[in-house]
Amino acid sequence: MYNKKLFLLLIAMILSFAFPSNNLKAQVFQSDNDKWSVEVKYIEPGTINIYSSTSEDSKVIGHYYYLDKVLVISNSGEYVKFGWAEVIFPYKGFLLEKDLLSGEEKIALDKRFKNNPDEFSSTQNWTPHIIQCEKEYAFIKSGNDFNKENLGIIKEDDEVLAITSDGVENKEWIEIYFPMRGFVFSNELVLFQSNHLLGIGVSYGFVNIPYEKNLENYKNPIGGFIEYSKTNWDFNFRVGYNKSQSNLKEYILQTDIIYLQVQYTFWRLFDEHVRFYALAGGGYWDSKFQFTKYPSLSDYFPEEKANGFGYYLGGGIEYSLSGFFLGVQYSFFGTEEATFGPDAEPGEFTNQYKMFIGSNQVEVDFGYRFEF
């Protein structure tokens, strides 16, 4: 009953994280050199003017409307008058800051007036991308063709701003909006910037069903692990330790496993905070088996040992936020039948037992991943 309550509580926690109510927080995208950044904001009044400069006396070059999604740029190399904001997309110009809402403020407004947050999703389904140049230099073209006019040039490690509704994958040319409007050939950009991920975590098995049919869980499994991946990989490599105990009345089986698992993420949800994965791997097990009813007869019922190799299969679901992760994982560890105790010599008696070491486990994983 306790394990069932713990399992239901964990599922409720994951669902509460995975299905946040209108989870639209501040969306700020910072360049690596810290010279400029962009932030997604929303229009508050019904209709506002887009000005050509930071003055209400300047030319009106367009309009934005209620809850339009806009991209505001902050550039350390350019002075913008206090109380004003420079908008770079969808229409370039200057707005009064008081007419803009942050993501959190938009959530509060939607709740207050019972707005449908998906009402404008078809026209506002765009995302900014800050991308580095990986070549010695690259030209910014006026169109998506090498024969088009050169508008400018960027050098290695310079960063550009792209805005798309369908990502930057599988595109021959990338349209950019900063440092100037134009097109850059995709092979000259780092479209898949990748950082290293080193994780460390602990595990607690709240379900443990031994594969040997006569055995039952005696002490819930515990363990720890380290893992390695990269930010653009779908694979995680995990090395860990698992300790479990099972029993048949006074017969106790203790098993320690050192394992290597490979996890493959096949589905991600909610801005990649939730992932579903399958796993496979192998492990080295070391087990001890003993009849413990009569401790004084340990010479007659000695602790028997065996070891060997086995395999893992399974899968899981995981939620991650700000480096921390919490997940539920099912795994099956399979082995060949193990023999505990020596073979009997002619005319002698021996305590020999044969059984399978493997088990089905459902565990909670918690840990932190360092990105570098």
C-alpha cells in the first residue's frame, strides 16, 4: 500500500510539472558575447503606433494590435531612449515600453479576462534563434541565392538572429534579422550548437519483482549513477550501481549490480522538459545467498556467492527543469540461471541452490545535470 501511494504521488508531481497552466514565462534569448539579447513580449492596448524613432512626434510607420506577439531587441552598441523599446519583428520600429506585456503579465491578463491563449497561435507560432557563424567569414545576401547582392559580412563566432516557425533544420538558406536583414547560407552557420551534459543522480526502486518465481522483494532497491550526453543528442549513457535484496522466508538473496545503460529519447514534449525514452544495456552482478534462520549454524549454512553478467531492457519518462530531473523508469534485468554452492562430492551433502538473479524494477530517479 505504501509503495502504491508513493507511485501515485510521483505521477501527480510529474503531471503537475508537465502540464502547467498556460506556462508562458519570460522568453529572453541572450547572445554568448552578452552584447545583445531579444525578448518576446505582447501588445497590451487595443491599437498602438510603431514609430520610426524614440519620439511620439516621429513618423508613424505602422501599427500593432491587442496581444500581438513582438520581439524586442536590446543592443549594448545602440542607445534607446528611456521608456522606449526597439522592436525587430514582425515589424521593425520603436514602441513605448508601457504598451508592452511580459509573458507572465500576459498569463495574468488571459486569466483575468478569460482569454483563449491559443486564439492567435496560428499567426504567432514563431521562435527566435541565435546562431553562430562557424566559417572564417560568411556573406549576408539580399536573397536566398549566391547570385544575390552582398549586403554585409560576418566573421567566425559572430552571432546572427533568425526567426522561424518551423525551426532551422533542413534549410539551405537561413533568413536573418540581426545584425541586418538578409540571408546566410546554412552551411556557414552552427545550426546545432551542442554542449556537454554530465549528470549525477540517485534511484529508489518502489517496485521490485524478482524473476525467480519463488522469491519476493525483501528490501527495496537503492542506487546511484552518473551519465553523459550532449544537448543535441537523443542518447544518454548511464553508468550506475543497484543494490537489492529478495527472500523466500529465511533464505536471503542480496545482489549488487554495476551497469551500463544506453537511453534513447524518442519523444519530447513541453519545450523538451518532458522526455520518453527506451533503454538497453548490460551489467555485472555479484550475489550472496544464505539461509539465515539459524545464525549459530552458519558453518552448515554458509553464505554462498555467485556472479556473472546480465542484460537490461526498459524505458521511462522524465521531467527536467533548470538542470534538475525527476523520472520514473521501468527496467528488466535478465540473467542465466545461477548456481550457489559447490557440487556434492560422492558420499557428501552440500547446500546447492539454482535460481535466476534478474528482476523487474520500477524506480524513481532524481538528479542534476551540469552543462558545459
